Amino acid sequence: LLVTSGHRGVGGALVIDGHLHTGSAGLALEVGHLTVDPQGRPCQCGNRGCLNSETDPDALFAAAGLSPEPGRPLLDQARELCRAAATDERARAAVEHVIDRLGLGLAGVANILNPDRVVLSGLHLDLLEAAPERLRAVVAERCLWGRSGRVPIVGAELAHGALAGAAELGWGPYLADPQSVPTG
């Protein structure tokens, strides 16, 4: 199970026996719309407290009571805020708040899918690095099978997991119409 957050929102992917699980309509694992705080921040989907709106860079800045600097990449600034948690109380409290929401979401998905591991990338990798034991504890506390054996939560090995350049062209037909692309 991969869960990631870039500049905005949250994405997910599930790999089963070496193949990406796409679901019946090609839209599986919209983990960003899993509710982790019913009274939380508004999400672009119309709900409140989705993983999207509770664990992305904007959520981290909101939890810290700060605004990102205009003109600088949002993800870079959020990563800096995560690193500041080692010495800054405001940053630490914000990181812990966002980690608690992320942990709720990861445990919910793990309870349903029972993955052999959870891989985090993007801002979520930075959150894991800022407070690895806290994230693992939240997941273990809420994960049914985590009590008997914790699901490994690891960082992605790729620094930039997003599609780039020519590789993105191969996904064009799939992204345009997931149902029209043959599988197998």
C-alpha cells in the first residue's frame, strides 16, 4: 500500500502480486477521501476532514498557525516545517496533529486491505521521519491486526515517485479512459 502527499491532496496505490489494483472502474484507492475527522477542514470533494484536507501541506501549515510564503514551492516549505519539529514546539505540535490524522487513515485502510506493508512518500515520508514512533503507535493502536504484529510502515525508496517526462505519455490512454485500456 502506497500513500503519498505532494503539494496538494493525498494519493494511494495498492499493488497485489506485482500488479496495480485499479478496482472495477479504474479508480481504486481514493484514500484522500477517507474521513479522519468529521469536524475537520473542508475538502474539495464537499466533505469535511478527509485525509486530503487533514494531512497535506496546507493542513500542516494550518495546524502550526502559519501561512506558507508565496512564490516558494509549498511542498518544500512543508518539509522544512517537518524538520523544524526537532527543535520548534509549534512545528512539533503541528506535525503530531497531522500524524495523528494520517495514522487514523492508515489504520482504517490497513484494517480493510491487510497489506504486508505501508509505503509513504511525499510529505507523508517527511512526517514519518519527523516522528516515526508516534505514527507507528497511532496505526498500531487502531489497527486490528497491528496489535499482534505491527504493519511495517516504511519510506519510499524513490525520491520522486511521480510520473515524469516520456513515461507519463504511456499513461495518457489510461488516464483519459481507464475502461478502454486492456488489462492482463
